[in-house]
Amino acid sequence: MAIASPSNQVRWLQVWSLASVQGAMTLTWIAYAIYLPKFIEQVFGYPPIQAQQFAALILVIENAISVIVEPLFGGLSDRWQRWYSSRMPFIVAAVIASTALFIGLPCVAIFGGANEFTRILLLSLAILWAIVMATFRSPVMCLLGIFAGATKLPLAGSVLTLVGGFVASIRPLATKFILGLGAPATFTIASIVLLASVASLRSAMFHIPKNLNPELENSEPFPIRDCLSNLAIVLFVGAAIGLGMRLMVGDVLPRAIKADITGFTGLSFEILMGAALITQGFLALFTGRISKLINNKRLMIISLGGIAAGLGLLTVGYGAIASIIIILFTLTCLSAVNNGMIAFALTMVPKSLSGLTVGMFFGGLSGAISIFGYLVPKPADMLTMTNVILLTAIAFLAAGVGIALGERITRKLN
């Protein structure tokens, strides 16, 4: 299906501005995840372990809510774009609201005291902030479709993966530094970065000539019922990839690093984990170039199969050097999947439903993380390394099957 780019090119200024917004969103979530247990300790008086468990439960609830919020507001942004010829007012309003709520979290924890009202207020603010953050992620990410042509979307997506990898590495590498800054400074910095990134994106949008900007065209609405099977596949693929990434980055990779590489290199786990995330970002530039030669869906299917193969090799236990090579290969395949996720969602439906389809993808991704977090809150304690790898491989292979079905459906429709 045709997507929203009028020509087969990449508007790099706008792509980098979009990547800065994604990086800023990731930064706010990192700050939130680091400090939420501290706020719970302070307001609820829980010991650290119980506070961590309660914070994990809140994150599960927030991800579950995102399953509904992401597609809903992605679809609403499609209507907003048809009515007002731009999603930016919708995005800017949501970002301002989220920033106000975000700044309110440390204020409540610091000045509210340990009482029942403060506890309810803190929980309400935390969940409301997560909901508002979910309202503009899909409208923002679907803008990638107007910044790059159909065959160049994964190449443009490589910039998002690069920035995301660098920002994600902050958590293992700089958690102590962030805690040392204190909650007021951390939340203020993250809020300023988010506002500045959205301002840069809004400014970059003005540099697209009006006659070449599909956002300024009033595209005809496309009946959702005609794309239900496509949207269902997008939801399924999002859920499968979400579960696979949750297991891969949250469990398989840390276990492999701790078991085989920390002792071999003499480096700490935090440094190695941060290096792995940064490396994945750089590898995205390489796989982005490959995407110009291979159809995105086909490249994603091959990469998902490569991840499963790499995971299988990890179970054999060839030694530290082999583990490093296998992990690099797996991260290369994972970066190709990251590059192509939004492109896959956008090419499954007409451009008038771009916000909805990206919302469905992220809704599936959040839903898988939420369900897994509820059913298996401590995989390290409940599943062996072999079982975790098997479950991860199955999730990625299921995503590949879903993408293959999506390719067949869109080929028939075209």
C-alpha cells in the first residue's frame, strides 16, 4: 500500500528532529523508572525491595493501559490531521501536559509527606502521566512516513534506533549519576529536553514545502473495517516483537553477559550492558544501508530468523569469545528489526490510518510487556536460561510469521 511520502527520499533534518523526540521520551522513562521506587519508599514507607516490586506492578498497569490508549489516540490523531492538516498541535498539547505532570511527581514526593492523600496523589499522577505519554507516541512516530519514501523508511528508522540505543545505555551506565543529581534536577532536565526536542520537530516541519508535505493534504478517510485483518497482524507482530525484546534485552542478554563475558573481560556488567546497547545503535546504521537493497518485510523476516538462530547458538556454550561473536550477530539482526518496525506498520495500511496502525503496533508491544510482567514478574527466578532462550526464539519466529502473512495480504490488496 502507498504511504505518505511524496518522493523516494529522506528528509534528514526532520528525521533527526524526530529521533531527538524519541530519545527525549526514552530519557523521561528512564528517569521515571529509576526514581519511582524512591518515591514509593519515601511516601509509602516501604523497604527498598517492596518498593521495587510495587513500582514494577505500577509499570505493568501502565503498559496494560497503553494497549488501549496507543491505538485510540493514534486514530484520533489521524482525524486531527484530516481536520486541521497537521498533527503537531495535538502532539504539542500532549507534551506540555505530560511535562506538567512529570514535574509534579517529585514535587508530590518531596513536599507531600507520608500520608494517605499524598499516596493516592502520587499513584494518580504516575498513572496519568504514563497515559498522557502514550497519547502522543504514535502520532509522533507515524510522522516518519512523511519524512522518508517507502523504500527509505528503514534507513530513516536507523537514526531512531541509533539515538534510542545511546539513550537506553544511560540506565546501566549512569544510574548512580542520575541518582546523584537528585529528583528535582533530573526531572527538570528531562522535561526541558523533551520540550526542546518537540520544539525542534515543530520547527523542522516548517522546512517542508507545503506542496510536498502530505500532512498538509486532506486525505480521504479510509474505512477501518476494510483494514481489520491488516491491523490485527500489526497488533500481533507488535506483541510478538515486544515479548521477544523484553526477554532478549531484559533477560537473555544480561544473563549471557554475566555468565560468559564479565569474567573474560574484567569489566563490570553495567559497562558491558551499556556497550551492547550503544553497539546495537551503531549497527543500525549498517543494517539501514542493507535495507536499501532488500525489501523491508523480507529483511525483517530474515533478521528475526537470525535472532532465533543466534539464540540457539548461545545455548551450546562455546566460550566467551564465541558468545561475544554470537551476541554481536544477534544485535545486528535486532537492529534491523528495530529499523523496520515503524516502516512495517506504515506499509500495512493507507496513509489516512497511519496513526492508528502505529498505535496498534505499540499497543501490542506494550500489551505483551504488561502480560509477561504480570505472569512472570521474575523470569530469572522462574525460568532457566534454556527456557528463556526458547521462549524468546518462539516470540521472534512468531513475529516473522506475522510479517510474512502481512506481506501476503498487502500483495493481494495491491
